[in-house]
Amino acid sequence: MPRPLLATVHHAALRHNLARVRQAAPEARVWAVVKANAYGHGIERVFEALRGADGFALLELDEAERLRALGWRGPILLLEGVFEPRDLETCSRLNLWHAVHCDEQIDWLAMHKTHQPHRVFLKLNSGMNRLGFAPGRYRAAYARLAALPQVEEISHATHFADADGARGIALQQAVFTQATQGLPGERTLCNSAALLRHAGDASSDWVRPGIALYGSSPDYPAHSASDWGLQPAMSLTSRLIGVTHVQAGERVGYGGLFTAQGPMRVGVVACGYADGYPREAPTGTPVLVEGVRTRTLGRVSMDMLAVDLTPVPQAAFGSPVTLWGQGLSIDEVAHAAGTVGYVLMSALAPRVPAVADEG
């Protein structure tokens, strides 16, 4: 039989989360962000559940190809735009909308021969200092694009750096408002954190939820996913493949990082860092065995991890284990490992079998 490790993508949760973000911004249209293979969930596995969105946003041309092959005929936005001039041919062929964040991308558009003018999203660097035109250069970039016959419509975009923190969005919102004042075109500003925390202060034509669609909180631990009314879209489950009895003073795992204080039963789970579980997860990281909350013990190995069976005396070989998902927030596991849910989702290894629960 195959190794008992499985990632299950829950369609009901994805549909629920999409409805939740619409509730947060009822006047806006929704981009379902499916970059990084839908945050590790798989574009093909999430498509039916998220096709109620108004558009899909991503990075890679091959991911856009996959969406078109699935039958999606609506808008697709390339969040980082194109990476070389010939990418514009693919944009024309697939009818892709794309970000423009630098002079080189405008130069490529000016040289591009097309019978179908492009829809572009001009990006403003409103304070994150990553991609986008500086406020003082934004209107000149807009004027260049507006003069090109290759461009049919120009929309406006920015990205908030601190929507999940104490600084919030007010400063960047003011910069964006000033830079785009009087310019025609639709606006898109809000990622998941801005959408849930500041949607009333950052109204726009389009919102861009990513992590919220997959049931993770964008500002954990300030708020949990359940605080925001989100449901986990993926469950990573396995089984116990061994049970060991250890005595007081005996150590568990590589490096002996955990030492038993008394006699105890230790379960061995078929999951390790080669599957995407964080190697940094310390003793005490939460895990469910037969639905009962317990903890990991010692260092995570490549293919296995150890768990404390003290709270689950009935547990035995073959007992079900939930590493994260329904009943155990991925944010809790990530926080214990010193990282965020985004990392765990997108780091899920290709060797982990994955299925969609379409119920």
C-alpha cells in the first residue's frame, strides 16, 4: 500500500472563504489569487471551487495556460507582468491582463505588434519599495502607456506593506490617492490583510485575496482564521506507523533533543521535512492523534516525526493523525515553527499525494 500521507483540498471550505471575502468587500470584484500553484493546493484541484470569482491572479504563464485549458474564459491577471518581450505574444493569445511596474515593460509594449490591444495594471510603489513606479514618476508612466495603440485600458494597482500590522494602510492609501487623482481606470489595492482589516478604508474596484481563500489568517496571531470566519482549505493527514515505549531519561530522535521525564508512549508518524513539514518545528508543536490534541517530540526527521501519545492512551499502529487542517489550524503549526502558514502551504512536497474533496 502507499505511504499513509495525504493532502485533502476541501472545496466546501474554498467556496465558503470566497463568500467570506465577498462579504468583506461587497461592492468589489474578486481576483482569486492562485500563484504558487494555488498556494500549494493545486490549480486543478481548486478551480471548480473558486470559479465563482471574477478573475484569477497569478505569476506564471504556464499557470495561465492551465487555467485556460480548464475552460476559464474570464480575466486572468499576471501580477508581476511579463518578464521578456515575447511573453506579450502569449498575453495576446490567451487574452491575459498584466501588471506594468517598470520602464522596460512599457518599452516592450511599444515594440509589440498585436491586433488585440492589452489591458494593463500600472503599479505604483506607494511605500513597500518592491515593484512599481515611484509616485513622482507615476503620471509620466501613465501618459506613456496611454499614448500606445497597443494598450486598450489602464488600471491602477498598489500593494500594502503593513496591512497586517500596527502601521496599517493610511500612509500608502494617501500616496496612492494623490498619485492617481483624476486618472481614469479601475483600482485594485487590497490583499487578504487589507481586505479583512481595512476594506472600509481602501475601497477599490478589485480586491486580491490570496491566503484568506485558503483558510489561513493574514495577521495571525493577532487574529485566528476562525476569528475572520475562514475555514481550512487543506488537511494534511497521516497515520502512526510505529509505537515506542520509552523510560525516564531516554531520549527521542536525532540529537536527542527530547528527554522523557517518565515512562511514556511515543508514536511515529509518516511525515517529515521532505514532505513539507517544517524541520524547525520544536517539541510541543500541536498535532492531532485520533482527533485528540497532543504534541510533537524532538527533531523532525526527513520522513518521520514523533508524537506524545500520553493524552491518547488508545492510540496504536494505524491511528489517524492530522498534521494541520480541519481541527488544527495551519497557522498554529506554522507559528510554533517560527514561520507562517503561507510557507507550509507552498512548501508541500510533490511526493505528497493530494486529492480534492468536492463535497
